Amino acid sequence: METVLLGTGAADGCPNAFCRCDSCTSALRRRDIRGQTAALVDGTLLIDCGPEVPAAAARLGRTLSDVRTILITHDHPDHFGPQALLFRSWIADAGPLDLVGPADILDRAGDWIGPDDPVTLRPVAVGDRIALSGYDIQVLEAKHHVYHTGDSVLYDVTGPDGSRILWATDTGPPTEDWFVQIAGARYDAVFLDTTFGDTRHSPGHHTLDDALTTISALRTCGAIHDTTEVVGVHMSHHHRSIDHVAATLAAVGARPGADGDVVVSPPAHPARAINPSLGTEAGIGRSGRPR
């Protein structure tokens, strides 16, 4: 599978355009801009679609014309911009589309779908498993909510070639039972919530320390292994700096994502080697960005 990160920022992006904090000022100076988090898989499956995402795809030279499945994690506005369904309907030969997500999302989506649009609404809940367009999709619990418990989910996606990724944003630290469910998964790539640094905490998101703990637990249960690409997404200006995020994640064999990153699963060559001095992994990510 090829996963293109169309965005790697939190709801307000990173930097926040209205903010003058050191983190935002530094990001602006470096032109290190992150839009709302979303991913395009193999050009045909879109994971999350906030209002910025269609334009982000175009700026990255990617088309959404072949997308046949959209997976939505929850109904916060940076993850579901239903106006995209209207814009798609203006294309005469857009083709069929499966829109997958918790029922609350699909209830709202109906207002943006015309009577003749070939869009199929597929409500899912934690524990469901569906097959669409050659992808095996398992629905996992997110420690996050919009209106009520259970209205936010994560996705475990296996592609037609057998490669497997975990999309794990937005969520706070999972429970022990959650790790039991994915034990031995041996994901090729994991995209993990790293919203907050060490200056703010929310139970529905990871701090940087939370991310380290979750990555360790994923490794212990066999969900990630030596060549798994572990990528931090949904980053905000509550981090001290991207350099601090990169250094912290590198110690556990992970890295922060950047808009436009391409992660190929599985890699043609091993991405990293174990660093005996750290007891973790270090090296070059599949996108070619140094850790």
C-alpha cells in the first residue's frame, strides 16, 4: 500500500494562523506547515476528509477522482467536511462511493448527497469488520468522543496485497483490552495521535509522553515490529518545537509525519536497524526523511 499524508496537523493546523507563540512563529519562519490530518491510500481510499483536504490533495499533485471509499473516524469538523460530497456531485462521472463511519456522521452526510448521487452510506461501530474495494477494514475503539461514548473510531486496514496499517487518531491512550485485540498484528505502518506536547493534556488525545507509552505497548504486544513505520500525526502548536518532537520519537523508532509524506507498505528494504545502545530503533524512514 501507498499512504500519502494529505495533512498531519490538528484541527487548527500547525501553526495556528492566529497565534504568535514560539512554536507557531518558528513553524512559520521555516514554512513547516501542517494541515488537517488525513491520508490517501493507493489513490482509492481516503481516511478522514476535513474541509481542507480536497485542496490539500490538489496542492500535493494528487487527485481524489479514483477514491471509492472514505473512512471517517468521527464528526469533529477537521475530520469530516461534508461539503466535499457536494463538490464531488458536480462531477458527472464521479462514480460510486462508499462513505464509512459512525452513524452520527452519516446522519449529517445525507444533507450533502443528491438523490441520484451514487453514494452508499455504511454505518460502523467498534468491533465491526467490512470488506470494500479489496480492503479488509476493522473498526477499533477510540478514546475520544464528540457527542457520546462510541461515536469515534479508529481503523485497521489491510490492503489487497496483504499489507496492513493502523490509523489511530484522534484518541487518548488506549486501555489494556485494546492492545489485546490487536496483539500480533505486525502492522507495516502505524499513524498515531501526537496532538499535545508536555504543556497541555486532553483525555481524548496523546501527549508526547503518552505516545511513547503507546508505542512501547504496541511493540510489546506484537502490533509493531522492527520494520514498522511509526508516524506521529495530528500535531499542534502545543509542542515545544518539531525538533523536540522528532528527537523524542526517534528514541522509540518513530518520527513525526509531514504533509506530503509517502509511506510505502511493506518497504522494499528494511527501514531501520535496532540500536543496541537505546534498545529501540533508529535510521531512515520509508519516506526518506531522516529520523
